[in-house]
Amino acid sequence: MPRLGILGGGQLAKMTAQAASTLDVEVVIFAQRDDEPALKVTPYAVIGAWDDEAKLAAFAQQCEVATLESEFVDVAILRRLEALGVRVVPSPDTVEQIQDKYDQKRRMQSAGVEVPRFRKVSVATDVLDAAAEFGFPLMLKARRNGYDGYGNALIQRAHDIAPALEKFQGRELMVEAVVPFLRELAIIIARGADGDIRDYPVVETIQRNGICHVVRCPAPTDEASALAAIEMGKRAVEAIDGVGVFGVEMFELPGNEVVFNEVAPRPHNSGHYTIEGTITSQFENHVRAVLGWPLGDVAQIAPATVMINILGERSGDPNPDALREALATGGVHFHLYGKREVRPGRKMGHVTVLGYSVDGAEKVARLALSRLQL
Ligand SMILES: Nc1ncnc2c1ncn2[C@@H]1O[C@H](COP(=O)(O)OP(=O)(O)OP(=O)(O)O)[C@@H](O)[C@H]1O
Ligand SMILES: [Mg+2]
């Protein structure tokens, strides 16, 4: 059996390692700290900085193939791993094409994927120029390292420009026209090394303060929009020659139009529902694709599945008794990631409920969540 390396030790690495384990694939985690969630589920680990040459070599020695849980890794490190004899999937080229949101949008645009109007900006007059062309509101985005909305600032009027630029001082920036979406859609696409491509169900995602909060499967949209979303998802992954599992985020507009937001080269929060909600989870398909194995069936198990993130609501130690009462709620799959510290908005875990209707499943998931005081 090959041993799979994962750069990163967060919840995505943890759930990937859990899926790998069911196929008896051993996983080695390269974590930057010794308290990361994924370290709890595998005995094989390297702990240190990814750019520490000795640590990287120790990691490379323990795995034949490696993947990542975050696109914000220096591609030079991925290429260094390849030089050390490790196959890296998705490829450094794929990661490089998307880790800058501006380059990513240009790539997608040239592949014929509909994107919001966007442009590079650095000073206030650039933003004013964009406003003259696109109109307000605008979304200012840090081009790199943005996640859970932390790299974004909404600009509703000229007055908001200076504070928004101030917030991202020293970072490369872009602005986008704010898309007046009906709803946000997402899709998980799995693509094998042989080009075999599988589309998971199209879901609706609901964000709270820019953070994914609720995922409803299937999205309550009509067939034409769902088909457009599937086409866009596949095209986006093919445009970057992606191998592995990818999360593609989109906006749905009236008239069955979908507009691309972003693609992540890894299992994605909008796909956590697949652990119980589809025959093969996104994590298992990621492992299969990365190892060059055949992909699994992506069909839904129940007519409806709802996932809700357990987001931190305060700062401090997690409440060790939080689960007890919530566990009494029947029909709920609980996932606690095992993060040592709670922070407001931090993803601490999630719950998933399968049912006959999305509304029914969501009611049960919300009930479980209301009983879970982390
Ligand atoms: N151009 C836009 N028009 C309308 N809403 C937007 C736009 N860009 C971003 N948003 C809103 O902000 C959220 C977060 O934006 P984006 O996906 O760019 O950030 P992120 O930090 O990379 O996200 P995450 O890590 O949560 O996926 C989106 O899901 C959407 O709700
Ligand atoms: Mg996003």
C-alpha cells in the first residue's frame, strides 16, 4: 500500500486521513504545530515548518505521493517535494494557477467560464475607476491567502475605500463587481489522473459573515441552473488540469445564469455532507484520485442532506461537555474537529442530517446545533 502524505493537519487533513484509513491507506501528516486535529488520527507525522529542508526531506521519505489541504502553500515547496521523489497531486502547476484570485479569474475567463467583472487595484483612484465602470457595490479582495471571507471587504460607496485599503495594507489586491445573486451554489468535482470526472450534486451554500454556515443538498434550484453549475464546475477543473477533488463556488442569477466565484484544489466545506450523504465521500474520492485509483460513485443516499458548521461563538477552551446533550438528538451525524481553542467564527465541527426534504433535515440539524454549546 502506498503511504499518502498530507501537507497540513487541520480538519480537512483529518477527514481525508479518516477516509484513507477505511481503504487501509496510511497517512503521514506534515503539520506546522503539534496540536493540529489530523495528528489525532494517524501515528505518522512530521511537525515543523514546511520550508524547513530537513523536515521536508523527512516527510518525503515517508510518502510516495502527497496532497494538500490548503492552496496557500508556497509552490516552491511542492516542487521541492517532487524533486525529492514524491508525486504531488494536485500538481504544483494546478495550485499555482489558482492561489492568486486575480490569476485564477483570468484563467477561468480565458477558459470561457463566466466570472464577475474584476480588475487589479492598488490605490484609491484604481478603486474609483473600477466603480465608475462596474458601479457600487464592489468587493475588494486580497489576491492571496484569503479564506472564510477574511481577505474580503465590501465597498458600498466611495467613503468605504480608504478603510478597506487600510485593512489590507501591503497586500496585492483586486476588486470585483458584487454579484446580485439569488443564491450561492457549490459543487464538488472529482477528477482522476485518467481524466475521469465525477460531479457531485449541486448544493446551496449559505454564508454567515463570509463563512460557510449551511449547505443544502440538493440546491433548491431548477434543472437548468443545476446543469449550468455542473458544466461550470467541470470546465473550471479541466481548465487547470486538476486531479483530485475540487470545490467550485458559484453565484446563481435569475434566468438560470451561473457566475463563477472560486475553485479550491482540495476537499471543500461545501462537500462535508458527502461523508454520510453520498456513496463515496469527497475525502475518499480525493484519496482515490490522488493515488491514481478508480473514482467512486457520487450518488446521493437520501433525497436530501443538510450540513451545518459548528462555528465558534466566543474565545477560550472548548466546553468538554458540549456534545452530551446534543447527542440526544436522533438522526444526526456529529463531527468535532478537536481544535484546542474556540474562536468566534472558527470552524469547530459540523453536523449532517439526511432526510426526505431539505427543510426537514435542516430543522433537525438546527435543533442539534442549538443543543451544542461549545
Ligand atoms: N463578487 C461577489 N459578489 C457577491 N458576493 C461575493 C462576491 N465575492 C465574494 N462574495 C461573498 O463573500 C463570500 C466569501 O468570498 P470568497 O469566496 O471570495 O472568499 P474566501 O475567503 O476565499 O471564501 P471561503 O474561504 O469562505 O470560500 C462569498 O461566498 C460570497 O458570499
Ligand atoms: Mg469562497
